[in-house]
Amino acid sequence: MKTLRSCRTCTACCTYLRIESQPGYTTRYDTGEDIAKPAGQACRFLSDSGCGIYAVRPQVCRKFACDWLQGRKGFSLTDFPLLKGYFAVDGNYFACSPAQEE
Ligand code: SF4
Ligand code: SF4
């Protein structure tokens, strides 16, 4: 999703998101590991410097935008998730850490 804002160093939704297994993904992108994970579990491709497979990250990651990233009403620029310690999805709030259940 294209927005005027940027995730920058935030990776909070990399734990929040549920990622389906994607046939062929492992071999196509040579990740060597299944991309699938349940919601609330940190992604195995998450590193200290962000997404370790950013260029080939799955669609669910590309499309996801929290309420702040979308610039929804009530989420000002200074409400950046990493600064606040939480992010929101359709008005529902989740802590940036530890792992959250959907
Ligand atoms: S929680 Fe929002 S700002 Fe943080 S990485 Fe996800 S979409 Fe970007
Ligand atoms: S593939 Fe990358 S962007 Fe997607 S959840 Fe994992 S670390 Fe985050």
C-alpha cells in the first residue's frame, strides 16, 4: 500500500501478521525455510536490521498498513508505533512487543 508515511525502522507487524504457507516460495526465492507463521509469532526472517527478505517479502507484508501508516484520523505523525510502543489495526491496539495474538 502506498502512503505518505514510512515504516522506517518499525517491524511491529512482523509479529502480528499471519502468513500462509506459499507453495514454491522456498525454492523460488531460495529462502530455505517456509514463510508460513501464525499471528503473534515473530517472523523467522526478521533481523536486527529489519526484514531479511525485504525484496521478496510476501504480498501480505507488502499490503499491510497499520492505522498510523494509513494516516487514519487520530494517528498523527508523532504516533509512530515504535515511539508509542503500540500500533493499531482498524482501531484495535496491539503492543509492539512481546508477541501479540490476533
Ligand atoms: S506496525 Fe505500521 S509502521 Fe510498523 S512496520 Fe507495520 S505497518 Fe509499518
Ligand atoms: S517476511 Fe519480512 S516483512 Fe514479512 S513478516 Fe517476515 S520479516 Fe516482516
